Amino acid sequence: MSTGIFQVPFPFNEPVKSYALGSKERESLLKTYEELYKKVIEIPQYIGNERVFSGDKINITPPHDHKHSVGIYHKGTAEDVQKAIRTALEARKTWASLSWEHRASIFLKAAELASGKYRDLLNASTMIGQSKNVFQAEIDSACELIDFLRFNTYFMSKIYTEQPNSSEGVWNRTEYRPLEGFTYAVTPFNFTAISMNLPASMALMGNVVIWKPSNKQIYSAKIIMDLLEEAGLPGGVINMVMTDPAETTKQILSHPDFSGVHFTGSTRVFNSFWTEIGNNINHYKTYPRIVGETGGKDFVLAHKSAEPSLLAVALVRGAFEYQGQKCSAASRAYIPKSLWSSVEEKMRFMLSEITVGSPQDTSHFVNAVIDENAYNKIKGYIDRANKAEDAKVIIGGQCDDSIGYFIRPTVILTENPHYESMIEEIFGPVLTVYLYEDEKWDTIFELIDTSTEYSLTGSVFSQDRYAIAQASEALKNSSGNFYINDKPTGAVVGQQPFGGARGSGTNDKAGSYMNLLRWTSARSIKETFAPPADYKYPFLT
Ligand code: NAD
């Protein structure tokens, strides 16, 4: 039992390593990449302390080299899901009552391991399995993942210290209990950090978790489980199942002890969760918490006072880093006609320099999109734009899936602000640009605000403070993360809490205390030191 009121070390953001030519970190990471690339590993499910090798083997291939195998994973069954639930509920008996500082220590230790011993493994597995270049891997699978661990642990301690006032003769206290039952984490393919954070943030708050990673991210998910285990996370607290997504979700959401879901992925899938939870509402022992961060159709709005070269850089980085497969990626731009020729010229130049290929060759800014389905979907948008009357592909558009799923950064120009690629989430390296008359600035906000179902990220570029103020106000509800003279991607834990509303999610701000609060169920305790001895109030005389 603790006999101190402990303070978690004040968190700092993990410094981003440069991987410059000749640097030690570059040599070390590329060596790990080569070693992993030559191996064929087997990935089991992690249920309690057991490693479940089902024998139903699914090949894992890098998106940039889809004929090459780096391993197989053992796909699980419906019985494995039930076993994971039983294991989690059993683990809850000890985990939920463990003093919080021990939970904190485990996740702080995980941060140190990720910063040191596991850094290359996390980055190399993300480069191989998700086709990220060195820098995109570093900011995700190393830095953001470490930041989630350090900051969330600190935020947890801040939540615990948040206590109510007490009147004379009374001591009021709040305790932040974990949710009853078990929780469910369902994670997307595109960020290794998110995939760790969703189960880890719930476990940090004392919950037990069934984690179903995306089957396109299993390679780095395995490294996360090894890391957490080495940090001392007891078996059964986070159980990683690799099972059919729809079937698993159906089983979990119909279980009476289900108490919360932490989801990141597409809007369509999240909506199906919510419907299912509604259908099962009479079966649960407690109302489940529903947290989902979902899709985006993120905008960049330029005012005529914007600096064209800075705008062009933001568009290239914001739209094409990690092949546009970020929920926050710039995918629709509204540019005044007077600026366009200058912006276009600069973008053309940058995009002519950019090469596309394997992340092992660090000269490539752009790598492969995640799989064949994504490739076909994105190519479909490009093919249709090539034939459209109200849109045309003006830069890029080349696709080649002979070795990897490669798509060159593509810019579509349209006169129709409701053209399909202006309003639908493509999740690929495609930016659509709509040009507006400079004097129509005042009317552009409503168009941006109402064109899509989403409200995730957005940017305004301007040198005119009145224009910035006007855009900030008019677009108040058009995004959950708003950027001024910056690209709409790259939120940093502890600095820009991330999330959006409308079709983009429940806006519970991953990487902040707001998210952690969802994984607790507070109990208010009132202790009275001198209870009344007479039932009569003074007014009764
Ligand atoms: P996805 O919706 O296809 O998959 C997400 C998860 O849901 C995966 O684990 C998947 O296996 C599971 N899933 C898929 N179909 C399911 C079904 N029918 N029933 C139950 N589970 C199912 O998303 P993705 O392709 O992995 O990721 C891309 C999406 O995620 C984009 O829409 C992107 O905008 C979104 N995203 C949002 C954020 C954010 O913070 N808002 C962050 C990252 C990604």
C-alpha cells in the first residue's frame, strides 16, 4: 500500500532523430531493417500469458514489395475471442486494484524501452509493414508512441489529484475507478503510435482490454506486445487477437461485460459499432463508453495575402507525406485565382523532384500505399478524374503495382467544389484544388463548412490578420484541429490534442486528459466527521 502522494515525472516530447547521412542512428536503423527483411517471423495471438499459434497462417508482405514475405500471422477464431474475454476478466481482479503508481511505472518503463532498445525495431517494422519512410516512421512509431506513454501517465496523475471541495466537518473525495467489465480497442493500419495508444491508455487507467489491431499492421503490433511485456505489463491486461473484424466485434459488443470501445478507423465501421451497441443496449451491465476517431476530408484555405512558396510546401507535405494516408492529410485546397500560377509552379517543381519507392532507399519521399484494395480505390479516383468533364489530373496520376502499390503524388484541378474528390475521403496521395475568385473570400467559408460530412483538420494561410481572424471564426466548427500558416498534419501529443467532430469522431482528444477521463468511472465519497444527532431542523420550531 502506498504511503506517499507521488508525482509522475513532468513529461517532455521525445526529440526526433534526423537519420542524416553518416549518422549512427541511420546506420543502426537500416541494419535492423535489413535483418528483419531477410527473416520470416511467426506472429501468434497474445492471450494472457499464452501465445496462440492457431495454424491458420496468413502471409505478411511489405506494401512496397508485395511478392516478398516477411512473416506470417496466426489468425484466430471465435473461441479465441471468448477465451480472451475470460482471460481479461480474470486479470481485472488484480490489475484494477493495483496501486496506480505501479501502473504508471510499467508505462514509463515502456517509454524508455521504446526510446532505446526497441526504437529501431518499432521503426523498422513500421517501415516494412506499413511502408513508411525513415522520418514518417520516426515521428510515429518512435516519438508519438513514446509521447503517448509519458504524457498519458502524467495526465493520469493529474486526473487523480483533481479533488472536490469539502465543507466544514466533511471530507469529500473522488476516486477514479476503472470501468467495470472489459474494454475493446480496435485500431487502424496507419499509425503504430495510435495502435499502441488505444489499448494502452485504457490499461493505464486500470482497465483490461481486448485489442484487435488492423490486419495490415500486425507486423509492428507484435513489437508493441513484446515491448509492453518487457516493461512488466502482466499477462491478460491487454490481449491481442487477430481474428475476423466483423465477427470479433459482433461477439464483443454482445457480451454483457463489455464496457467501452476505443476505436480509430473509418467512419463507416465506427457507425456500425454504434448501431450494434444500440441494438445490444439492454444486455449490458453498464452503459458502455464509445470513443471513436474516424475519417477526414481536411482542407487548406489560402487567402490572397498568403505567401505562395510556404503554401506550396505545406500542400506538398500535408497532402503527400505517408502517401496521404493520414486522417489529417490535406486533401482539398481552396486557392484564390490570383495566387494559383505561382503556387502551381512551385508544387510542380517540388513534385518533379520527389521519387516513389521502397523506404529502404531513403531518397524516396513517397512509398507504397497500404494494399491492393487501397491501390484500386485510389486509382479509381484518378481514372475517373482523367475522364471527367469538370475535373482534370494536372500533376502525377501514374500508378504501378507490379512490385509494390505505388502511386505518384497526384493533383486534380476542378471547377466543381462538389466534385467527388473534393468531398470524399480518398486516403491516398491525391490532392484536389478548387480555385475561387479573390473577391469571393467572404463566401468560401460556408462552402468549406458544408461540403463534407467531416470536421477533422484544416488550415488557413494568410499574412492578413483580419483574414485569419475571420477564417478562425467562420470555420470554428469545420475542424477539431485548426492550423494557421501551417499544414494540417503532424499534431504532437501534449501540444495539439487531436480529434474531430461530426463524421470525424467523438472528439475525445487522444493524447490528453480528456481521452483518459473516458476510461474512468468516478466514485464520489463523502465522509462526515460529526453526523447530526437530531433529525429536527431549526425551522421546525
Ligand atoms: P478501417 O475502418 O478499415 O479499419 C479500422 C479497424 O476496424 C481495423 O482494425 C479493422 O480491422 C477494423 N474493421 C474493419 N471493418 C470492420 C468491421 N466490419 N467490423 C469491425 N471491425 C472492422 O480503417 P483503416 O483503413 O485501418 O484506417 C484508415 C481510416 O482510419 C481512415 O478513415 C482514417 O481517416 C481513419 N483514421 C482516423 C484517425 C483519427 O484520429 N481521426 C487516425 C487514424 C486513422
